[in-house]
Amino acid sequence: MDTESEPYVRLATLRQVHQVVADLNCARSLADTLQAVADGVVKGLGFELAVVNLVRPDGDLVVAAVAGSAAAEALMAGRVGSRASWERRLTMGERWGTLRFIPHHEGWVLDGDDVPSWPGDGPPPRFPDEWHPEDRLLAPMHANPAGAGELIGVISVDRPVGGRRPGPWGREALQMYAFQSAIAISNARLRANMQRALVRLEREQQALRASEESFRQAFEYAPSGMAIAEMGGDQHGKLVRTNDALCRLLGRPAAVLRRHSFSDLVHPEDVGVLLRTSAEGGRAELRLQRRDGSYVWVNLRNSVVADTADGPRFLLTHVEDIEERKGRELALAHRASHDSLTGLPNSAELRARLSGKICARPQAPDADGHTAAHAGTDEFAYTYDYDPVDGTARLSGFDHHTHTVQPSDEADGGKGLAVLFCDLDGFKSINDRFGHHTGDAVLIEVARRLTSAVRDGDTVARLGGDEFVVLADGLGREDAEDLAVRLRNAIIPPIRFEGRAVRVGASFGIGWAGCGMTADEVLQSADQRMYIEKRSRNGTRSHRRAAG
């Protein structure tokens, strides 16, 4: 994965990581899972070579999967490294979170150990952060993301794409992937054990009784939540048995859970996800309610088991806690769409929200026309139905979209989507005089004041530098002018920071969004109006000084 120093994660890279993590859970067997782990490093994390070393029952590690090089696979597959040699490697080098990076100038002491390695070759690095052919990067796989608990295996990676050592994002992605790989390997082992148990259950009654205890222990002591629910009939989905892990996860005793089904516990917004999940072999990521009313993200997977050869069927549901992983995903998505200093939506998010309000069709007619047609590039006519009550127009046949119309200059000109472009006055002098720390504090406080002064549902975004934009829907022209005055008055009071008080002013330009415009055209219109106001105010102050 390319080194990334900016605070935003590229969407394409994030999709690759999500895809390879999803692929881990699609593998059917342990061997497929191990190969999927290795392939995912090469496909999604930006390395040319990946080796999965799996801990054997005797404690040594065997090369279980190789990706990226057929020659490396032929040389290393099936070879074993002693646990002592691996422990030595995992205590050396630099700690990158749970990762271990052993630079080439330290790794020479490992040349004689028995860990299977791929010989590095190539020219020495030209830059401080360039990858050396003999550098080593290890990602231990533990069930605990903090690196505690039993060691499951180690992912060794080499030859990062681009030739540079992975940056903060690349390291974090590899750590997350190693944790998800550990879960996938553990689940593959668990599935294999349970499938063997199910085969014994189907063969004969005596084997059923012998296997019941094995199944009970696998169910009760599974590290993640497990449940058995009725299948079919009026009681379909009702929980009949749960393990301790699920009870702890939801904070509810087993006796209480047996009075519910998953449809009773799922978040209202996720009911559709649950209903779309197939009962047989279904899978879904959704939120379940805890006893205290809070919700936890889980990965829910269903499989069908039979009580006897011809008896009733039940749903065996595996409930995996993915709250931490979801938190990371949401945090990464938030970082990609929000300003790191103020926490406001950034320029990309602003344009996305603005584009979501307007369509590519030209502006609808006014109330006098009632309907009009526009022939687009596809030569079809589109009719607008005007609503005289709320002043909106809808594309006929496209009821999902409320056509955005710019209000007229008349007193009762209707309502529209106002775009207020704000530029701070005097901010540069504060930055130059008191430094960037004071300037940052001013921007943070201005962002807070703007957010406090708008309505719920309005958007306050930082466009960059000392420029802010407010999106306020359902305003007339006078309403928008009043809002600009309120926002300016909210900004003017002194801002105190480190024992000093500073003041900034604000110039506002009001633009109006309309269907048929692009987001950039709307912002440019508001920006131009802001500069007109700024020049007008500066001219007025200059005239006053000259008159004085």
C-alpha cells in the first residue's frame, strides 16, 4: 500500500481493504482461508510478496500459504521454523503498533536461524524511507487486536509496491488485516469442528449422543456469540438456546433472550437488512440492542442444523462482535469527509451534499406556468408539476426528487436552497502576528459559533483556509439575508486564546442552488457575491476614512 501522509484515506484503497477482508469470510475451508489471507495482502495491501506462517500444535510455525511469487512458494511452502526463532524475531526491531519491522542493518543477526525466508536482492535504497531488499516486516496474528492472547500465526510481507516503507495508513491497514485474518482462521477452525460434529449427528443415534457433548462445549465455550433459533412455523426465528458469549455481548441473561427473536433486538434501521438475509446460509452486518438500550455492531451468519435425521430443523447463528472494526471503518470514513482541524464537513463532503440536492435538469418554471417541458440530450420531454403551497416543483415521473428552484426577487418569491459563502476578515493578520496556533484556535471557535447559529439539518462546512460555507434549505431571500447577519454577529465577538482576545469579521455572499447547475457553479456564484460584498465594505471603510 502506498505511503499516505495526508489525513484522508483514498476511497479506492479503502474499498480494496474492505474487499479483501470480506474475501476472508468467504473461504470455505481452513486451507482456503489461509490462502485468502496471503492473497489479500498482495491484492489489497500493496505488497508483492506475502507468507502466512501458522502455529502448529507443537508450537512451531509452518509456512501454510504464499502469495505473489511461484518461486517463493516452491521454496518455502511446508517448511517449518522453530518457535524460539520466531519469538526472537518478534522481540526485535521497531514496534509499529502490533507490527514488527526489522531493518536490514539489524536483521543480519537472523541469517543463521531456521525461519524459512526468501532471499532479498536488488540495489540498496536511495532514500531514508525506501524499502531495503533485506528489510523484514512481520504482522503477528492474535485474537486480541492489542496483540495479547494466544499467537495464531505471523504474516510476513516483502517488496511494498512503490518501493517505500508503508506509512501510517499502510501500517494501520496491515494491523487491522492481521486481526481480521486471525478471526477468519479461528472461525474456519471452529466451522470445521462444527461441521464434523454435524456429520456425526446425521449418521446415527448413538453418534448423536456422543457428539452432543462435543457440540455443547463448542457452542457454550465459543469465543463469539452463538444461538439456536426455531426455523419455520409461527415461532420462526425465536431463540431457543444461547451461549454465554452472546449473553455477555448483549448484557441479557439466557432466560430473557429465549423470549425474543433477532427481529426483536435488531436496530430499526437494520430490519430490512435482517429480512433480506437468507435463512439458509445467510450473512449480514447489523446492530443488536443491549440491555442498556445501546447497540453493538455484529456479523450475523446462519446455518441450518437438524435435530435428527428427519426431525425439525433449526437455525444455528454465529454472532461475531465487530464493533471495534466498524468503529475504525466509520472513523476512516469520517476522516475522509471531514476537516481534521474543525471537524466540519470538508470540501468534498460539501460538494457531495450539494450535488445530492440538485439534479442535472434545468430549473423548473414559476407558479404562473404550472408546467413546462425541457428536451434533454436524450430528446425526451420532462414535465414539472408546480406546487403553489410550498413553492416546490417535482419532475413528473420522478417523485423521489424535489426540484430545487431559486426564489425570485419578489416579496413572496418562494423558498430555495441558500448557499452562504463566508470569508473571514482580518484572519491573515492574526495568523501573521500571533502564529498558526492562535489562527487554528480562531478557526475552531468560528466553526463552533457557525454551527451553533444554524438550524438542525443545515450544513456548515470548511472549504479551506479561512473560508466556510453554509447550506440552508427552505429559505426565502430575506431569510437568507437575516441568516447572514446572525452569522456575522455570532463571529464578531472577541475570541479569547492563551490570555489574549482577538477579533475577526466576516464577509458573506449568498448564492442559490438550482437544478441544472453543478455544485461548483453554485459555490462560484456565492463566492463572487462574497467578493462583491467584501469590496463594497472595504470601499465604504476607505470612503469613511477619507471623509474623516
